[in-house]
Amino acid sequence: MGKTVHLVKLSVGTESPETLAAWQEANLARFPDGLPRHVTRMWPKREAEILNGGSIYWVIKGAIQCRQPILRLDEVFGSDGVRRCAIVLKPQIYLTQAALKRPFQGWRYLKPEDAPADLPEGRASDDVLPEELNRALAEIGVL
């Protein structure tokens, strides 16, 4: 089995993993396979590594908060005729430990050893910490 690499992407305008899921759900009817996707201008050069078990890690409100496994990369053309890459995702969103991330444009590669761990499934129903406390804990490496 080959190497794996993940992607990190800002989820602009998203308030929480729940609002990301709601936005994706609202847009599923646009796609014949009913799978969520993110369309980007650039095609990842490390396609084989991404498709070898990679996920997209979503940065929400300044921190990685969740991830979605990547199923495939589809070629799509915009209304302007420009070739783009549709990153097709599994619908399941996995909550992760918070990991602060500075703003950036586009997407970045993320090594598996640098990816935040998934939260245990039972944690999904835990009370959410206040944003300031969550950020402070992430800054000192507790989360």
C-alpha cells in the first residue's frame, strides 16, 4: 500500500461542523450521485496519495474541527469553460480534536502524522466548550 496524504481547506462562512453538513445537504440535489463535493481551481499533484485513504480536514472559525474522507477527484468545467477539480466526499463528517490553523488561500497538504485525531463517537454529544476556552486549550496542546 502506498503513502497517504490529506488536504486542509478553510470552510469560509461556516460556523460549525453542523452548519457545514447542512450546507452540503442543501446542495446534494445538484449532483447526480448525491455525494457532497468541493470544487477547486487546482488539481492536486499528489492525487494518488489523496485517493489512498485521504480526507479533507475542514478549518472552521480558525481551527480544524472535522474531516471528511475523499472518495474521488472528478474533472468538471465551470460556466467559464475552465477545467476544475471536484473533490468528491463521503457524506459522513467526523469531528476531530481542535487544531488551530492560520488563514490561507486554497488548500494545503497535511501529513497523516500531523492530522488531528478523530474525537470518540460519544464525544459528539458532549457539551460544546465555549470558543475562547476551546481555542486556549488548543493553543497549549490540550485538545
